[in-house]
Amino acid sequence: MVALNGKNAKPKGSVTETEKTLAVAGAEAHKYTPEQLEFVNSQSGWFEYEKSLVHPTRIDKRKDRKDKNTGQLVPMGNTHVVVGYALKVLHDTKVPDFGPIKSSSDPFSGTHLADANGNPIWRDVKAGETVYLTLLELAALAAQPEVGTKINGGDPNLAFTVKFRSQTAGAKGGTATKTVDSLPSISVTFYNPAHARNERFELPVGQVVGTNKDGHKVAAPYPEGEHPEFDKWRPLFVKTTTAKKTSTKSKADDREEVLNNAARRTFLSALSRKAKQDAANAAAK
């Protein structure tokens, strides 16, 4: 990762030769012209991180992380499970609008990914507006070449990169299983995790309404009509039962840019297939 305050810091909005090379490598698959490739990462600074949207009671216990620049361990502390992100829009543009998540067991989802023609749904947003994105919506935004997996508008200490991971990757360089229901997962890496990963930047999408008999906090959505921006996360608070999943984590170094770029393209392809399938299913009803 590029250092923020050192000699190796990259000017805001610039594109490294490596990024251009990776973009050219993926150009044929996306049918981009050389002129369009000039826009890779050109909109990374169009969005500014505001808050991490979190579950009000679930705790994410993170291990301390080594700072790449200093080699020192950075205490991450215990924060709540992140279920989405609030971004401030700095230029008029469009963002994904995939509707509510499907269930508490499937937060990386959306209930209407496509229109009647099978095209992913995006909506217009204005500069100065704050958008509240589910994890899937953030992934779709970050996967666009113009954004190029980076959100770095505003405070550089709050800039972050979205990493795409294959759900079924095996050996290094493995690819995801290409099924309609399989989407590569994501992780978010802040340039300055010690600054960004704390409760000051958390915004709950629901509320604590009491405790159960075991003394654990009980969460619920906000009352109807309050905080409509969080309606997409109401399914988080409906209990579901799921089969236990086995881990399919890869030991590959997912931080390697080449793998991340390939996974991003896989995500876009999988999202397109899934959107078209959802549209076909809806039309058949």
C-alpha cells in the first residue's frame, strides 16, 4: 500500500503504471477503449468516507495489525460488525441501488439487483449528499474502473481500498466458481487503520432495546419512519437459521494487486450474471 505521508505517496487522483498495466490487461474483457482507460481511478476522489455502518450489538474482535511503514503493531481493539458504509458524495454521479439485504445470514446481498432488462440498478446522487451503501453496493461501486477499488476523497487518513476475494479460491491465482449465486467477497483496508477503526466512526443501523435472560444485548430496527436510510438493513434483525459453513479461505496473498484486479473483474461478471438471472426469475413469476 502506498504510504500517505512519505516519499512514496502518490498524488491524489494519479494512476500508477502498474494500475494502468492491470487496466489494459482487463480491457478486452470489459471492451474499454484506450481513451476510456485514462479514467481508471479518476473518480476515486469523488467519494469521502464518513462512517462505518454497524450492527448495534455484534462485536468484531480484530487482532492487532502491523503497520507496513513503521513495522509497529497497531492496536485495532474491539469494534462492532460492519454491515455497510456511509460515503459523502463530492461530485454529481450515480451509485448502486440494490434494495434491502436478503437476510441476517446474507448481508452481502440485495433484493433487486436489476431492472426488467437485466441491467444492474443505479441511481443519481448529487454532490454534498450522503449515501448509505450495503456491502454489495459498495463492492459494485468500487469494482467500476473509474473508482478502481479506492475511496480517497477528503481526509487522506480515512481513505480505504476495497479488496476482492474469491469465495472458492484454492491455490494462489485460483478463480471463483462461476455460478449465478456465487459472488466474490470483499474486505476493506484503511490506509490508516488506527485512525479509522474506532467507535468514533461507527453508525448503528439499529438500536439496543434491552437484554435477554443471559444478559446479552438485544437489537432491533428503528421504528417505522425513523431513520429510513437504514431500512435496507431491517432484515438483519429477523432471525434465520442457516447450515454451518466450512471455511474456504485461501492462503494466497490477496493483497497482491494482480489477484485483486482479477477478482474485481470476476465480481463484475458474477454480478451481471446474477442480475440477469434475478430479472428472468422475476419475469417468470
